[in-house]
Amino acid sequence: QSALTQPPSVSGSPGQSVTISCTGTSSDVGTYNRVSWYQQPPGTVPKLMIYEVNNRPSGVPDRFSGSKSGNTASLTISGLQAEDEADYYCSSYTSSSTWVFGAGTKLTVL
Amino acid sequence: QLQLQESGPGLVKPSETLSLTCTVSGGSITSSSYYWDWIRQPPGKGLEWIGNIYYSGSTYYNPSLKSRVTISMDTSKNQFSLKLNSLTAADTAVYYCARRWGYEGLHYWGQGTLVTVSS
């Protein structure tokens, strides 16, 4: 299975919105609403931010939202804050009953 | 509060077998609908899903690692384990254990343990 495709980096200024894309295939993202997003600031453990495309775990700010269209899922962060600077990874269930991660996107808050 | 803690050697020789254990506290590994996952992250690189074990004992593996991986569980100790054989330097990584409910994401993670493959 190939890693999901994410842009290596995105950036935005405080208060702005940014969107991170995650492109898979019809064998994963395109078929299953089982896409999740993780936030990992440097030196920390990944934290679940979104699951099943657009659901937020308790405690995750509503500035974080997810969506999906076809084979591409997206994570949008609105009202960008300095603390949002981190690496972000998407993950999807696959038709082989396995899971696959994206290569990761580094978010820089300018 | 659920807690997961990885344990195992920090240094393993090439061609040998890595054995890691994840000890779970605050919840039972046999609770219905939970998957127990292993994920790794080479230094400076991204996350890679290794595989998982369902509460019933069924296992699922990353196809690229399937020939070298075994995940098992010890219900008496509330632990699950990872074995990865035929190690090379490319297996050097931080190894995480984590819990998934159904098809949701990985809500709980261990702190991770760095494993270095070197002679």
C-alpha cells in the first residue's frame, strides 16, 4: 500500500485559515469514511484531532474541521494560532483491512 | 484514564528480532470493539502503521512488513506485543502502541520507545 499524498508544508498567519489535503485512492480514502487526522508538535506524541472524516474528539477546538471529496480528504484549521504549528498526518482505512498514513505536512504559523 | 506503556530493548543488532511489549492500564485489552495498534516513526520521518490486533485476537499487518511481523496479546497480563524479525538499520524508529475503537482513530497512545538497530 502506498502512503497517502500530503503537501510537505503549508503556512499561514495568525487568524487565517489553512487547509491540508490528503489524497488517496478508491481503495482507501475514496471508499471509506474512515479518515483521521493527527497533530504532532516537535518531540511529542501524535494527538488525534479528527476521526471518521469530520468528527472531533472531546477537547479538540472547533477551529479544526475535516471533509472529504472523492479520493481527497482535507483538514481545515481556522483562526490559526501559534500553538497550531506542528506536523499533521492523515490516515485512512483500506480495502485490505489495514491502515495507511500520509507522509505528513509541516504547518508553519508565520 | 487509559494508559499505555511500551517496553523493550533500546538497541538491537542487525538480523536479530525486536520484541516490544505494550502494557495497558485503566482498561482491559479484551474489551469489545477495541483494536490495539503498533505504529513507528523513524527519526525525522513520518508515521508508519505496522499492524494491529483486535480484542478477539484477529491480527492485521502492513503488507510491506507482513512477512516479518507478529502481534500477539497476553490477556492475563493485559499486554500486547510486537515481534519484528530480520532487522536492518531501516527499522530504527520510535515505536508507539495505541488504542483504536472500531474504525475511529487512535485516541490513546503510549509515550513511544526508541529502538536503534546497530551492531
